[in-house]
Amino acid sequence: MSRLSHGLVRRSLICAGALALGFLAAQPADALYLFYMRKDLAYLLKKQPKTVIGKKIVVTDEMTVIWPEVQQRKDRLKGTKYVLFDTTYFRCAVPSDKMGSHLESIADDARKGYGAIIEEVEALNTKVQKGEMAREAAVAERTKLYWRMHRVYSNRPIVTVFAKVERADFWGDVVGRGNGVATEIVTLLVDKIEKPRRRWYRTLDQ
């Protein structure tokens, strides 16, 4: 190859590389998230979790409950306070300062519906702290109250979640952690939540 030809090839490669970098830089941040239908992601988490753990995903699903602060459950990760919520298929956690207007409005509506339930949970917690009720009995009563909370979300508001799939320790102590055992429960660590586009209100599974 002549010196001129070699120079042209080299400049072409440099230009191509620059264009590729420019193309990547021009992509919206949402392009970094892998899109999944909710049933597909749920299947992978159950059957092939290693294929999605650690990845950033976007999925749309129905909200089933936002867990209130009165519950006896961890809500901090690496110093950050999280709000925990469930959808039909997933357990999710979002930093309290990243709930966004859509989730905030859902939470506000829910608080109006389960205010009395929260008062009952708080009363149970107080009884346990004072030694007036056994912890086992309190757990059984809390479970009944939490199911009542689920019924508050009977209209199933829809959310689009941008998240990283992780095994995060929000759902109870992990036995054998000292020996390297990790939690089996997968959590979507949410970066942001949006109100879904109109098409999702027709069907979530097509």
C-alpha cells in the first residue's frame, strides 16, 4: 500500500471513530436502558436471573402498593433513604428524592386511603416497644393490615420504571452473609419513574 493510500485509510478510520463517538454522545440517556415487556423480564428473573442482574432496564407495570415508613423494614442502602414499592411482577426501591411527580401523586392518593391503617400499624409498633404485645403476634396483625393496604391500590395505577436490576437487602436479613451468601430477592433499584405513554393504558402485555 502506498504512503498516500495508507494515510487515507488512517484518516477514514479516525473519522469513522469520531462519528461513532458523536453518535453515542447524541443518544438520549434513556437509550442506555434495555426495554422489556413485564412478563418477559419476570420470566428471566425467575429462570435466568444472571442474564439481567446488574443491567439497566425499563419496564412498565401496574403498581400494587407503596410501603409506608411505619413498616419494620430496612429502607436505606449505602446511606441513601429509599421508598419501597411493589408492582404486579417486581419489588422496587426508589431514592426518596427521585420519586418524581407521577409516583408522588400516586402516593398522595394512597395516603388518603390508608391513613387509618397506618395509625393501626403505629399502635402495634408502640405496643411491641412497650412490651405489651409479643413480636410474633404483632407480625401476624401487621400482615393483615398490609393486605388491607394492597386493596387501597385496587385501581392499579401504571408506572414506567427506569432501573438497575440488583440483589438488594431490603426484604429481611440474609442468613449466612458472613460466608458470602447474597439475598435471593431481586429488586429494581429505580433511577426514575414516569407516567407511561397512552398506549400502555390499552394493554400492558402486547
